[in-house]
Amino acid sequence: MDLEKILKKLLKLPSETEWVEFKTAANSFHFSELGKYFSAISNEANIKGKEYGWLIFGVDDKSRDILGTNYRFSRKDLDSLKREIANKTTNRITFIEIYELDFSEGRVIMFQIPAAPKGIPVAWEGHYYGRDGESLSALNIQEIEYIRNQNKGSDWSAVICEDASIDDLMPEALAKAKDEFKKKYNHLSQEIEEWDDITFLNKAKIAIQGKITRTAIILLGRTESEHFISPGVAKLSWILKSDENIEKDYEHFGPPFILNVEKFLKKIRNLKYRYLPDKYIVSYRNKSI
């Protein structure tokens, strides 16, 4: 990626370009404002059909002159922003990358911000932000609904995970799926035994022409393969609470669901309480006395 070439193109864009923002940020920049701009640029990039947007420090917004910035001069501190931003955004969405460029005029930081996923507007601390020309503002209801309606009529689970392969599926989960498929189609048991894994996945409509879908990752994927469905989240959460609604225990279950749903169901129970009639309580108390 030729960052200097990209920066030159961005500097020539009109000031009201809503998926790009320049800030001087000479020495610091308020973290909450950074988060709001992250949400706004992510949402605006989606609406404008861009893959990502940019927040750039070290450049004057009006003149577009490079002035340089000392914001988080330590690379370690700069990289920690990815985690800090993720902690407060929808589905932990964060920067694609943070780049530093050195010019004679000073240091420039280029924050590459992913466009909001289709159907999922990005919030910062629970609030959706957008741009009204050059101004930061709340994302209006029309824009929120525009993003939310993007997935209507499409099957999210059938989307192919381009970089995933059969190696990203858990063998035990695949074996379990085959067994369940044979039970359902008992008359095909012998034929199913002769299928290789890819053939089975295609026949079961878990894969499409040998390509792994989000369904395959959710049902059969290894625990570490969950990133293929990001920013989607596949998680079952079991929480045990007392009669006073106090959390006593919890456990989260992710892929492969075909195995972990059974573990999840075994966790569900009610705490046992023993109630004694009042007469027994009185008798016991009298005996203690």
C-alpha cells in the first residue's frame, strides 16, 4: 500500500467528504472524540459504498497543510488503541491498521477505519454517530435504517468465508454431523459412508461447491475459526443466578455448535431449595433452646 500516494489523494478531496477527517492533534486528542469519529467514519463509509474511511492526525483540516503530531508517540501506545476502541464499539470492531508517516513537516498518523458491516451500524458507547458535512453528529434514523436494511432478503449464514478451508473445521464435529445426517437419511447410510468430507458438506448444504460457509464455521468450526464470521458473533451464554438475581456462575460456548449445544443444555438447571413447614422450624428452635 502506497500510503504517501493515498494521503495525497485524500488531501485533494472536498472538505465535506464524510468518510475522511483531518485533525491537527498536535500533542493529544480526547479519547471519547476519537471513538465518536471512529463510529461516524465507519458508518459514513458504509453509506458511501467505501470499504473503509480515514481519520488523519497531523494535518490542518482547513488548509490541508501537514503540521505534524506528537499524539501517542510510542508505537506500543498507538497500537493499544485497537483494543481500547474495540472495548467500546459494536461487536468490538476496531481499526484495520494504524500507519505512521514521517515528512519534513512532521509526523502524520493515518487511522484506517473499516466500513460498518452490511446490516450493522457501528455504535460508540451505545450511540450511533455520523457526519453532517464536516460536522460530527448523531446518525439520523434514516441512515440507521438504511444500514440495517442492507441484509434484508439475503441469507447471512450462506455467505462463503473465502479464506476458510476444511482444515478450519473440527474433525469430531464433522463426524458427529455425518452421524446425524445418516440417522435422518437412513436409506442412504451406505452411500453416505462413501462420501468424502467435501462431498458430505455439499450434500448437507453446509458448503457451497466445496467452499466453507458461515454455517459450516458456526456448526462445525474449530474454536479458533470464529474470526471467519467477524463481526458476527456466535455465542451461547449460560448464567446461573440466585433467587435474588445474583450471578453465581457462568460459561460461554462458541463453535462448534453441533457439539457445544449439548454441553450448554446440560448446564441448564434450577437451584434446589428445601422448604420446611413452620412447625418444624419452631420445634427445631425450641430444641436448641
